[in-house]
Amino acid sequence: MRRSVGPLQILGALVGLAVLVGIVLYLVPSNDYILLPDQAHPVAPLVTVQNAHPAKGPGGIYFVDVFERRASLLEQLFPSIRSGSTLIPASEIVPPGSNDQEVRQADLREMTMSQKVAAAVALRRLGYHVIAKPNGVIVDAVDIGTHAPGVLQPTDVIVAVNGAGTKTIASLRTRLAHVKPGAFVTVTLLRGTRIKTFRIQTTADPLDPKRAIIGFSPDQSADIVLPFRVSIDAGNVGGPSAGLAFTLQVMEALGRNVDRGYKVAATGTISLNGAVGEIGGIEQKTIGVREAHADVFLVPAGENATDARRYAHGLRIIAVKSFPQALHALATLPPKG
């Protein structure tokens, strides 16, 4: 005698199968990365400055990070299940020829460099004598569509091209001025503590087809000597996007009332010349700043500022191109009520 299967049993089996499929889809990684908001955090606990003045009154400087990891197949198929998330192809995070671990190491090196530059910029602004001796050209970002991906990594410091030193961006451009687009060059670089040499084919500059480029965005690297100790401990946070926030906090720690009683969140890379550079994950960072109930959010001018205003929902967005401009914007805010 055959036993009949009731509707409830069939429904239960289908539900169980759906749950099993969901678990599998959640556990299996996809080819995308997912960016998720993280609430902004105060910078003061991370910054230690010799002869610092304890902060007084309300307000404070905040930095904001983004949770970045491989998306599961479930998140790839149904991105809306994660509020405020953005999916990015893995190739935009992990260049060809690299892996997740190498990208993570590069992020941590970028954070270390950013901290040193932040301290130098802040102390110079305060009139202290800071030594910054150029020692090479930093690979800030690798250009897709050139031969650099898979060879160069962010935070590599190029010290020579074809055997000739490149301590400054100007000297690097001088070396490449004698190279025809498409020709190969030998690049010597410092990656962490290791010296490496690669042979890379150049490409034509899209803005000047007669000029050869290697295929990366350059920034100046330097040996920095500060007049006293400044340390920044960001833990496992990687990347250079907290540079502006760190710079503001160093000044705050030395007795300058930078925030003027406001909760000031800031994002943006910082260069030795005080320039503020664009960052990624601006949607998630704006959400994180809103969740921290900050009063204002300093962001790099341009596309970052445009996107931040789209997700501000009442949060005051201040676009800046440089550290002096950021200080001026804060100094001219109306008195905190």
C-alpha cells in the first residue's frame, strides 16, 4: 500500500530545500565585492601626540570606514537584502595578478603612509619644522587598460626607471620623456621592505599620444622626520581615506579648537602638499556619518561631494580640495548653538 504525501509535507520539503539553497548561496563567495556602511568613529582615541592638550567641550573629529569583503552568491543575486550596500566587480578591488591578501597588505601600507603624511601636514601648518626628504614616487592607483596591473601595486614606491633615480614625480616624468610609447622600461621599486625590479611596457598618454606613461597615478613619497612623537593606531583599518581626519585631529590634540564644538566627520586622502584626494565608498561613508549623528561631513570636492549630497538626507556636506580649505570651512561655521 503506497503512502500518500500530503500538501503540508510537500510544503515543508520545499521550504527545507529553499533554506538549504539559501545557506549554500550565502556561504559560496561570488566574483563581486560588497561595500557596507560602518558608523563613523571618533579619531581622538587613536591619536597620541607628545605634549598634547586634553580635548575640552563637545564636538570632536570623526573618521569613517567601509566594510569591504567578498559578496556571497546570495548577496550578488539579491543585493537589496543589505541596506546601503554596493556591489563592485572584484577586478576593481583586486587587480589582475594580485590576490586578496596582497590587496589587504597594500591597504595597511597605505594607512601607515597616510598617518605619517597627516602628522607632517598638521605640524607644518602649526609652524613646526618638519623634514620631508623625497625618496621616490608612490603608486597611488594602478590604471586599468595599461600594462601596470598585475605588476605594480598601490603603495609601491618607484625609486628608479632604467637605472636612473626617480626621487620626485618631476624626475620620473623626465625619465619617461625619453621613452617612446609602447617601449619597455625597467622599474625598480620598494614594496614594503623589499626591493623589486620589473620590466613593464609603456602605453601612450590618452591626453598626449606622443608621451609614454607606465599606467598609475603618482604621489610623492618622502622620509619624514617630525620634531616630536606623533603616533596613530588605526588597528586593522586600511587605506588612505582617513588622512584628512587624522590631520585635523593632530591639530586638535595640540590645542587648536578645530571642531569648534561640532561633531565633524571627514574623509579624503591627504598629500604632503596638503591636497585632499578622492576616496571610494562615499555612499556607505555618508550613511555611516549620518548614523553617528555628525553635524558636518568634510569630503573631497568633485564627484565625491556630488554623491555625498545625494545620500546626505539633511547632513551638511562641505566639499574641500585642500587642508587649508578644510580649516577655513570649519573656522567660518556659525557658532554652535
